[in-house]
Amino acid sequence: MPGRSLLTAIKRRMGRKTERDAISDRVRRLLVRTLYTQPSNLAIGAIMGAVCTSVTAWVTQSTVITICVVLMTLIGFARVLMGHMLSPDNERTTTRKLELLYEAGAFSYAFLYGLIAALVMIYYPGSSAELLIVACALSYGIAVAARNAGSRLIAQGQLVLALGPIFTACLIVGTIPTLTLAVSILLGGSATASIAKNLHRVLRASIASAETSERLARKMEIQAHTDVVTKLANRAGLNHQMVEKLMAISQDQMLAMYWLDIDRFKEVNDLLGHQTGDKVLVELAQRLKEAMPQNALVARFGGDEFTVVTEVGSRRHAEMLASEVHAELMRPMRIDGDRLEVGASIGVALLPDDGVDSDELMQKADLALYHAKVNGRKQTQFYDASMSRDLARKREIEAELRAAILKDELSIFFQPIVDLKTGRIRTFEALVRWFHPEKGELRPDEFIPVAEDSGLIVTLGNWITAQAAKAAAQWPEEVTLAVNLSPLQIKAPGASLGVLNALREAQLPPERLELEVTESLFLDDSEATELFINELAAKGVRFAMDDFGTGYSSLGYINKYPFSKIKVDRSFVSGPDVSKKTEAIIRAVAEMGAQLDMDIVAEGLEKIEQVKAVREAGCTLGQGYYFSRAVPDYLAAMLLAQERESEDGLRKVG
């Protein structure tokens, strides 16, 4: 372990050194780039130098000076040509080559400038050319030091080569003015060299800082666009890359967006922990990348949702890719010794068929995913225009339902549950009805699913319980109230308090309330469900299993929870598949109910023959149109009153 730690530390240090070297190389390149910026400045300098030195050669009529002037002019214009031809942006030209070429031209040009001035001072003192050439050479040496501060060597080298010959000439001439000029050159040159040095340091630090800031910005941008767990693009990265992908494709290309939701992934996190869940996500991400084309955009949208965008040749091609993804994801995996099998629901939208931009495409794929999950999971749904119409219809119903709750447009109807031996009403089941002022009566199967999807079911469910409890409080004590509860309502925070508050406000004893739940409530087997049932059962509220026989593991739920009543689904009584097998099933359920001291309710009774059949099979209670449809509260009270009058009449006759 110590050796591994040491190796890791060495690798990190080498990595940081490599990174620093890379930054240093980029900074050096940028500094050299400053030498080649604005080649027009070189042209102006070359022209001015050529004019000044040419005038000097003409005044002095010196052959040596003339040769130096010609060489200097040629070098000056060669530097201008090189500045235009060589580009520091060309990565094939190395930084060192750029430096050497510039140094050769700059050093030779500066030396010739200083040499011409020195020759004039020594051999032609007091001439009119002396003042011109010395002033120009000194000005050039000082000015070029600042201009070329991007390279400390070039800046100081040109300064020394331009001013050095003049300084030497001052010493050779040895007059008081020349010696004074020599001292001035020494002091001024040192100051200029120091300024160039500081300017170089500031310039280098600024470029290095900018490079570091740019590198950090790029790193932060990558991190901001990358999912921490899977290293795929995250939601921001998906949006960014989608824009680039849409800009790159041609108009005749088809693009498919796959929106995946891992089925029941929450159970993996709950049972095995989030670390295992993260490993599963990493494995799924790798499988997605392998199943999709190499240029596909694969992203983790969030949680257990993935998004894939890729070019496809046709809708059939998109279907084949979806099948391959299903097969790849459903392959068993082994994580930390646990063998896991997962599946996914997939929604698919195509561009340009279903949308013309990324937002529209994502919206359609998400809508298709919703239908894939609603229709049973582990399947693929392609977007269809009817989905948008259904969504618009649901949104309309949702808005109107919210208003209906506030305006008291909803009503509670009650359908009797009858004792099959005595014919007396034992219970009324509360059913909500919505009479829309414009659309007429809306069926519960139209607005209850909308209420569940939107979260309105909690408000609606509490309202139904409260209204029904107020009506039931007026009935005889032996008549109970049955209310259906949605799984979402039960799992909402404070669900049991909502029920108890409704009972308290209506002054209805808890023993007279029966809550009907379906088997779908127990699929997640959450602690919230168990707590809800146990709290209310402790207060005396009773529970009934509704739609028995249509779900899963019903016997296990009956054994675990305190059910006092089982309602056999209507498909066993009046459905198209009623047969001797279904009669045998009803008989078996009734026998189980008798052994467990539970009432068995047969739903969907419409004919006398059905009533007789379920009674002979052992069912104790019956519900259906044969006895009565669901009626308003005043008619429910009337049915009870008629029942009492009939019993009183029988007593009088007796």
C-alpha cells in the first residue's frame, strides 16, 4: 500500500509538471506571436531606417557606410517579407524556428544601425549626418526594446546591439560631450532594459494567467456538462451537444431521440444501496454506448433516465435500434456478487417527423416514454400525434377539475352493497360524479387518472371522504360507508390524518368506515403504506381488498394486512369469460373468506341468476345494477327509509 501511494504521488507530480510544461509552451508561443503582430510596424521601421541611413550615406559619401546601408535595407525589407509570409498560427512552424528567424533579422538589423552611427561619429564628427543617424539609432534601440518585450532576449539583444557601437564610439572620440552621451546611453540603456524586462514579466504573467483561466474555464465547462457518475453528458451537456448536432445534419437526414427510464430502479437503491445503484448506472451507460452507433449522443438526463440521439435511416432502423437496446439492457449483470436484471421503458421521437428542434423533440420523446410506462413498462413507444391530443385533453380536464372542486361541481353518489341472505343494505360505496356545466357528465375513468397524474387526487380524495362521511353520519348505525382510496393518496404525507379529520368533522365513528384499496397499492411495498393501514386500523377503520383476482400476490397481502372484506372483481361474475372455472374460483374465495371470518362481496351483479349463483357459491354480499345504481345522498337515505318501513310492515303483519 505505501508503494502504491508513492507511485500515485509520483504520477500526480509528473502529471502536474507535464501540465505546467504544456502551459509554459503555450505562453511562450503566445509571446512569440506578439513579435509577429502588426508587420506594418516593421515596414514603417524599415522605411524610416532606409531613409535615415541613405541620407547619411549620401552626406558622407563613404563606401563602407554605403555597403552597411544597403545590407541594412535588404535585411529590413527581408524582415517585412518574413513577417507577412510566416504565420505564428501555423502549428507546423515550431516556436523555436520562429524565434531564430526573428532573432537573426532583428540582431543583424540593430547592429548595422548602431554600426553606421558609430562610423559616422568616429570618421565624420561634426557633420550634419552625425546628429541624424545617432538620434535615429538611439531612438530605434530604445523603442524596439519595448516593442519586442515578448522576447526578453530579443528586446535586450537589440538594445545592446544598437546602442553598443554608439557607446564604444563615444569612448573612442573621448570628448566631454561624447563621454557624457556614453554615460547617458549606459544609464538610459540600463533603464530601458529594466523596463523591457518588467514589461516581459508582466506580459508573460498576464498570458499565463489568461491561459490558466481559460484552462480552468474549459475544465469547469466540461464538468458542468458531464455526469459525475457515468461520465456521460448530463442535461446541460445534452442541450449543448444537441444544438451542435442539429446544426451539423442535413435537411434530408432523420434523427431519433430515445428517452429511457430504468424500470423499478428505486428498488436497487433501496435494497442494495446507492453505491450499487451507481455501479448499475455505469454498467447501463456502457451498454447503451455499445448498443448505439459510434457517433450517437448518449446522455444521462437525471436519476434513472438516459437519452440517446442518433442518426437513423428510417423508422424501421429506429425500431431495430430500440430492440437492440432492450436486449442489451436486459442482459443479467453481476454487481458486487449480486446478479441483477433490469429493463427499461423507451419513448422515441423522430426528427423531422415529430419535431423540428431539440425542445420539441425532447417533449415528444418524453410523452412517448410516459405512454410506454403507463402501458406496462419494458416496452418501446414511438410518438404519435394522438398522444399530444390526449395530453391536451388531460390538461384541459386538470384545469377544469381544479375549478370544479372549488365551485362544488362534483357530487358524491352511493351504491348499496346488499346482504345476499337478508336483502338488507349493509354498506354504501361512495362514488364521485362530475356533472360538467357544458360537457355533461364526465366518467370517473376520464378524470380520476388525470387527478392521479397531476397530484389532485390527494385533494379530491380527502374531499370525497369528508363529504361521504357527512352523509353516512345520518344513516342507521349498522350501515357502513365504503370509500375507494388511490395509492397516491395513501402515500401522500399525512394521509391518515386527512381520513381521521374527515371522520371527526362528520362525527362518524371510525368503525363505520371501510377503505377499499387495490392490489396495485402494494406493488412498491412501501413503509408509508404499512404505516397508513396500521394507524387507521388501530383507530377502528376497516379495510377491504378491491378488484380481487386481477393483480398479483393477493393471498400474501391478505395474510399481512388486516382486511375484513374481499371484493371479487366483476370480471368473475359478469365478464365475457365467465365459466365453470370462474365459478370454482369464486367458490374457493368464498370458502377462504368463511375460514378467515371475512365478508366476500360479488361485484357487477345485474341478473337474478348471477345473484343466486354467487350466493350459492358462498358470497355473503352483493353489489350491482340488479340491486341499485349509484344514487345521490337523498335517494340513498330514501332507500334506507323504505327498507325500514318494509321491515316495520312485516313486523306488524307478523
